[in-house]
Amino acid sequence: MGHEVNFEWCVMLVKVRAFASFREILGGEKELDVEEGSTIRDFLDKLAIANTRFKDEAFDESGRLRDYVSLMKNRKRIDSEEDLLTKLKEGDELAIFPPVSGG
Amino acid sequence: MIEITKEDFSIDEMIKRAKREDAGAIVTFLGTVRNDGIDRMELEAFREVLLPELEHIRDEALSRYSLKSVEIIHRIGSLHVGENIVAIVCSACHRDEAFQGCRYIIEELKKRAPIWKKEIGKNGERWVGHE
């Protein structure tokens, strides 16, 4: 009983928005629960464990995020490895997409 | 005006909106679906980011090239060969600024605007720029 109450306090909802090839792999828009204190990188790892197609598309053999993967947290670009260590908060929106090709 | 739309648009209407008494030059760029052995393309956008990004690009062009006005329309959805994809109309006092401003906007849009194209043909489909 006590364990269940504790669990509810430790998860939070994060919205994922995927576009183009990543939308086809992950679905367009969904909310996922993650452990409180998770970083963007933790969240991506969780997505990769749940979806091997996403893992192959987003990460190279050494587990590094591929250069062509773009991320935005709350509509601001995540540009560096350091940014990936940013902790997520309840209600954050993480967008994932490949190189743009408009015009 | 900046617009993201599934509908086709009128370049004439854009030019009417761009005209100014103090502008002696209007340059238009129209991008259309090229026949590279495809039947059609699907375009999708991250709208909430796209609009502010296009506004930034417009504002940069207005100040860098002393443009008098800028009109941008980009379509999304399913488009067949020959259909309009994007139009940019710039007015300026003189042609140099209008040409340069229009060029700047389409080049920056291609680099920065969150829009994706998928080409669909008899031989399958592929996301452009994602080899």
C-alpha cells in the first residue's frame, strides 16, 4: 500500500511530439510517464528500450544520438550533449524530428 | 502576411498585398512540386514552431534588406506534381534589395523551418533530406 502511494509521487507525465520519419515510428503525439528526476537522455533511452526501430534510427552503435536527430524541449532547441542532461519536469514537451526539408 | 495552409493560393493576391507607393520593385519566388518520378508529396509541419520561425526570418529580411513588405505562404498536406508548395513576395524601393531579401527568405526557410516532405511514387516513398 505504502509502496503504491510512493510510486505515484515519483512519476510525471511528459508529452512527446514526433515528426516525419519519427512520427511514423513513435506515433504523432502522446504523453508518457517517466520517473521524477529523469533527464532528456534518460527519457530517450526509455523510448529506445520500448521501440527498437526508434533505437536504430536515433542512436548509433555506440549509443550516441545520431547527428541528424533534432530535439526541442518546450519548443527550444536542444543543441548539445550537455543539454541532454537537462532534467525533465511534469508537463514538459519533447519534440523529435529528422532534418527539415521545407520550401 | 504569413500563412500555413492546405489550400492553394493566389500569387496575384499576394502581389496586391505587397504593393506600396514607395516600393518600385516586387520579387516573387514560387516553389512547385517537381516531377522526379514521383506521383505526389506529403508535407507536414510543426505549426507551433513554424509560424514564429517564419516571423523571425521575415523580420530579419525586413531589416537586413530594407524591404517594404514580405508575404509568405507555405502549403502542407498532399500535393501533386506541378502544384504550388511555397510562395514568397518581397517589395522594396529597388530591385537589388527585393531580389536579395526574397533569396534570403527562401534559403533560411529551407534551413530553419520545421517542415518535412515525403515523396511518394511507384517505386516507394522517402523522406526528403533524410538519407
